[in-house]
Amino acid sequence: MGRDKSLLTIDGEPMIVRIAAQLRPLFAEVMIGANDPARYGFLGLRVVPDDVPGQGPLMGIVSCLKAAQYEWLFVTGCDVPDLDPAFVRYLLGLAVDTDIVMPRDADDRPEPLCALYRQTALPVAERLLESGCRRIVDLLPALRVVAPRLPGGWLKNLNTPDEFAAFAAGFPRGD
């Protein structure tokens, strides 16, 4: 994208504001995993930097799991501007006798940045990082995972300027 996707504006507000507003009614604790706390201070949310910067999203999940007050952590990307609250609640309902609830898309690919991670996943994730592995999906074989199918169409990651422009065009003041 060439710049911080989380701060791109949709309907006059940064995408991260939009995402946080969707999470607040669903969760007692909402935090941002980011290595630049000052950049997100305007949100009024706790910003959790990576324990070891430069290790990728798996380190972000590990750092947030360590910082979390609760047993489960819902993780979403900063480039998913619309969450489906009913689906997130559905995932929460599946969080029984498992370590991860990670949906799969229509092509059977896991969606690690729209998933629930339990504190029980932390030791495995830390061992992976210590071994040099940074891929979130490498957690799956070592843990108990529930992998429901994502309902079609709602999960949109905005990864390119064209994807962002197409999404933002649906709002009166998108940029």
C-alpha cells in the first residue's frame, strides 16, 4: 500500500478507528498490537508493542496474549474495515475445549488475522518464535483448532490502493 493502512480514512475517519468501534461492543478489552504506541495514542486504547520487534505478526499475537487480561484474544488485521459481529460471536461460541478458533476461507486457507487465540497457545507460539519460525499457521498442527468456514463475501482485506479505493468509494467522504 505504501503507507500505514490503519490510518487511511474511510468516511472521514481512520480505518483503525472504524475497527476499534466495531470491537468495543463485543469485547471488554480492546488493545492495539503495534510498535509505535505514540502513533495510536489518539485512540485511547492500550497499545502493546512486540516483545521483540521485527518478528512479524506471530510476535504481535504472542505479545498481546501476554498482555491480555482475559483467556481469549480475538485478533483482526488493521486492513479489515468491516467485521461481522454475528460471525465474531459465532467464533466465540466455538471457543470451548480448543486453543484456537481460526476460520477458513472458500479455498480452505486459514484466516489467522480473524481468529481467536487462547492463552494455552502461548507456549507453542513462543517455542516457534525461538526456533526462528514466524508463520502463524505453523501453530495449527501443534494445537487444538476449530476451523469453521467463513461465510462468503464479508471478510475484505484492503491490501492494495485499488481495493481500498473501491471500498472507500461506497462512502461519501472516503479518500
